[in-house]
Amino acid sequence: MTSKQRAQLRSMANSLDTILQIGKGGISGNTVKQVNDALLARELIKIRVLENSLYTAREAAEEIAAACGCEVVQVVGTRITLYKPNPEAPVIKLD
């Protein structure tokens, strides 16, 4: 992913709401499934890592990205933005 594409995704993510939270339960198989389902439907999602989590936002982003095969767009504070194009019908067109 180029820096121009990453910047485009970051600007699109500004208006997104957080759809998933990672807390003290950590990242389980169920969490990975929820992230995969959300990425398939939306392609671009935001996740929040709660204070009581065992992970930092960066650690959680790297682990989820490895498990789901998605791109980490950005990590700001406790928020993670992830992107994975839908293989059948991409919604987001990148430059």
C-alpha cells in the first residue's frame, strides 16, 4: 500500500465510528471472526483498545492484522484503523 493510498484511507476513517472494542478478554478467535466479518462488509473499520486490555493499541493492531490478513492503516492513541478490500466486490476505490 502506498503512502498516498494510506492517506486516502486515513481521511475516510475520520468519519467512521468505532465498531469493536478489545478489553481484558484480549484477542480471541471470536474477536478475529468479528473483525473478518466487519472487514468483509465494510472494508475499513475502527477498533478501540480499552485501558484494561493486556495489549497496547500497536500490539493489538499487529496481532489482528496477522490473523486477518488485513492492513493497519493507522494507530492513534487507543484507536486502530484496519483495511482489507473485499475480494468479490470492492467498495473502496484507491488511487
